[in-house]
Amino acid sequence: MNTEQGGFQETKHETGANRLVKSAEAMIKPLFRTEIVGAEKFKEIPEGKKVIFATSHMTEYDVPIAIAVLGENYKNKDLKVVDQDSHHRFVGGEKPVFLGLKIAGMENFHSVDVKGIGKERISRFNPDNFGPIKESLESDNPVVIASYLDVAHKSQKWELPDRIGNGAAYLAQITEDAVVVPVAIDIQADKPFGMGELGIKEIIKNRRPRVNVVVGSPIELEKIEGIDEFAEFLRKRASGEEATDEEKERFKEIKTKLQDESGQIVDAIADLLPEEKRGHWGTTQGS
């Protein structure tokens, strides 16, 4: 339904997630020349599935680039984005990013807990963060989420980090009929930049670097029995409640399975990247 305000015709979509995509495009297009690779993979997503776009996160630009390109190329769906909670606070948070989120529409973002800001950021897995994200998926809003940890880019290398998180895999576990679509952001520049800082000088030096946004085939993860026990254990631990030995053992078992599935996602992303950016990930290691 269209509404008229002062002679300006405005649609519901333009005030919602399209605002997110337009904001990402306004940031990315002056800085990079983007090209989508593997758009035909969208056709492999089974009808009716909830879509989780799990992206690389080698730079602070990866997720905004993914939003801009996916928003333009994937079914005109209303994307939602998972990011860290320090971006959602003006006081005690990261002010420039907070203002950027305000412009893009706070309703388009879901926050997850992160301790500290800047290079001291440490991700903290909190299952309670994922309820609203699951609701977005169930409302047919594809979700864009960084597929691994390294929130502070401490490695300072353009390669996938050794340590990864479980957010994308956990979200797929708690959501019925969800698929994970791996997305790799490959910036075509010789020198790494944009890890914990924007690196505008390097972008200027490289004259709007080319970026391949590479989409992989959807992944349907095998369901882990007892995933609710995993969340309950973490809630108990956060409240200081003592767990039994049996509960601890069960938690370790489920966590191992979840980490294996997270590794499966990062392997899929690695396969979409040049070899020098894969770290120790990828299904073709040693071949």
C-alpha cells in the first residue's frame, strides 16, 4: 500500500528492509566495484525454506557488501542482519556504527552479545539472542550473519581464522526448514585492510577495488538431538547454577556436534575463496 507524504510517494518496502539495502549500497558503491558470482545457486534453495546467508568476515566491509549485493539479487526479500550489541549502543558502544544502523533502520538488525569494543571485542554465545532472529526467519525474512568469530580481526590477515563461532549453525538448528547459504566476500586487493578499521586510504589507493561476492550451494544441516539442552545448560551456567556431571557431558557432546556443523559451513565458504584466503579450511585441503 502506498502513502503520500508531502508529494513524496513512499511504499512500505521502501521504509523497511529496502532502506537497509539502499543504505548498504550508498556505503559500498562509492568504495568498491562488486560482482555477484554463483547467483544461479539461489535456484537450488528449496521452495519454502528459511534462508540463512552465512558470510565471511575478513573485513568490516564483508557484511555491508553482502547486504548490498544480496539485497539487489535475491528475490527482493526483506533481509535482516545479525550484528554485535556494541553497535546498538551510542553510550558505551561504537558511535559511528550506531549512527549507521540508525540510518539503515534499527528494525533490520538483531544484536548478539559481545564483551568489549574495538580490538578488545570478545564474542559471547547467548542462546537467548536467537529467539528474535528465529522469528525473522519464520516471517520469511532471510537473515545475514557472519559465519565465524574473530570479531576484532586480531589475526590481521585476509584469511579465515582458526577459531569459529556457532551462531549460524545454532540458528539453523532451532529453526524448522532452514538452509544455510555460504557467501564469500573476496576483495581484489594486494594489501589487507578494513580489519577493525575502515582503511579508506587503501581503498583510494586501489581505486575502488573489485569484489567478488561468491554464493555457494545451500546446506541442509542434520538436526542435532537435544539442542534445547545446549541452551538450557548455558542459561544455568550464566545464572551460576551448578550442573551435574551428566549435564556437562551432554553439553560437551552437543557442542562438539554443533562445532562440526559450523566447520562444515566455514569449509563451504573456504571453497568459494582463493586458496591463500582459506586458512586451514575447505573441503579440498591437501588435494
